[in-house]
Amino acid sequence: MGHVAHDTRVGAGLLVALGAAFSFGMSGAWARGLIDAGWTPGAAVTARVWVAALVLLVPTILALRGRWSVLRRNAGMVIGYGLLAVTATQLFYFQAVAVMDVGIALLVEYTAPIAVVLWLWLRRGEKPTRRSILGAVIAFAGLVLMLDILTGARVDAAGILWSLGAMVGAATYFVLSAREDTGMPPIVLAGSGLLLGAIGLTVAGLTGVLPMAFTFGEVAYRFGTVPWFVPVLAIGLLATALAYVLGIASTRMLGSRLASFVALAEVVAALLFGWMLLGQLPEPLQLLGAALVLAGVVVVKLGEPAVAEEEPLPVPV
């Protein structure tokens, strides 16, 4: 019975993880339309996070009734989640898509599974296998091709650095989301982290640290133009509120390693939305590099031995 229950949990987790990946994947294309219309990346990500935080505020409060001590006990984790997994990841990613294609920026970010493996090695002493190391080498080779370095094309250094910053935030997201020993429901971690991130972004904007500029006209996409609030609601409701709740739930069901692997479906979703909304498609050499990046990450994941971290921890009563 235990084996059947485990298989059912993994199967459900895979479906939830794919839903999260599809939701996250649409954010870059919608945001690029706003940025091209005159929004700064900081303004786009602040609007996105505030919409999601407000949507999840009431469900978060209801889930915390009689359990406020859980939030106080995990204050450090919530702060880290809000600043790194939410604020830094989304802001750095939007800064990247402002100067480079959505799919390319996301592929750089989604070398995060390799960062997760390295973190578990340094933190827990879980040394990667030879297959994992081989996968990292393959992914790096693909990254070189994807960035079109070999043909002498100009590489936007700022875009790469922003994407790598988003990668660190994404790795933090997977590691923190996998923790089941906190007693925090997924919606509480998502809602509190998003609210903290929204407040932090607003303070940064008001103090001039984060440039903010908004426009309230039509936003152009491949299929035509829409009012400004359409992409704002799309990235706030679907690509943030829904995506974070599904992402945390699936990571707890699958563990950080497997969840970060399944989340690579977001790359495919981002390429799809980048083509549908913006008409962006990578060059053939970049597509080959993208395939190598994905293959390398897959090899890394397959090379990792099953460990106790993958098993769900009991939730304290």
C-alpha cells in the first residue's frame, strides 16, 4: 500500500509541477510587451507581485487561523523566500528579458538544477556522481552555443548576469519550497513570501533604488494590441499567484531535485509563449545549444542517487 501511495503522490506531483511550469513560462513574454510599451522591468515585476500577493492575502490569512505561531517560527525562511525566491528571481529575470530573448534568458536561469546539486553537495555532503559532472559539462557546452559566442555574435553581458542572478534565486526557490518540516501550508509560504516581496519592491521604487515607470496605453503583441491591465493581470494571477502555489505544492510532493527537473518544462512553455506573443524564435545554433543545456541538466538529474531528501517529511501536528 505504501508503494502505491508513493506512486500516486509522485504522479499527482508531476501533474501539479507541469501546471506550475506552464504558468511560470508565460510571464516573460507578457512582461516583454509591457517593457516594450514603456514599463521598466522594476515596475512590471512590482505590479506582478502585488497582484499575486493581494489575490493570495485572504486565503493565506484563512490558512493561518489559529496557527500564527507557525509564521513567527519560520520568519527567517519567509524572509529568505520573499527576498530571494520571489523578489530577486522575478526582478532579475525581467531585467534579463528587457535586453535579450525570453527563451534564452529562461534557459540561463534554468541551469538552477545544477546549482541545487552543488548546494546539496556543499551543505549536506551529497557528492555528485560522475554522470552528474558530465551533465554539468554538457550543459555548459550548450550554454556557449546558445549564447552564440562561437560565431562572434555580440553577447549582452548585462543580460547574462541578470539571468545568472535569476538562476540563484530559482535554486533558492526549489530548496526552500521542498521543506515540509516547517508546518507551513504551501499557500501560506507563497502568500507571505509574495507580500514581503511586494513591500520590498515598493520601498526600493519609492527610494529611487529601483527605477519605476508605467504607461497606461495599449500594449502590442504578435496577435494585436490589448489594454495595459491585461498583461498585468495575466502575469499576476496566472504566472505568479497560481504558479507559486502549484510550484510549492509540487516541490513538496516530489523533492527539490525531481521538481527542478520537471520545471524545465517551463523553458518549453516560455519558448512557446515567446513565439505566440512576440514572434521570437532562437537561431538553429542556439536551438542546438538549448537542447544540450536541457540534455545536460537531465543527465545531472539522472546521475543523482535517491536520498532521504526525496522522501516527504512528516508534517508536525
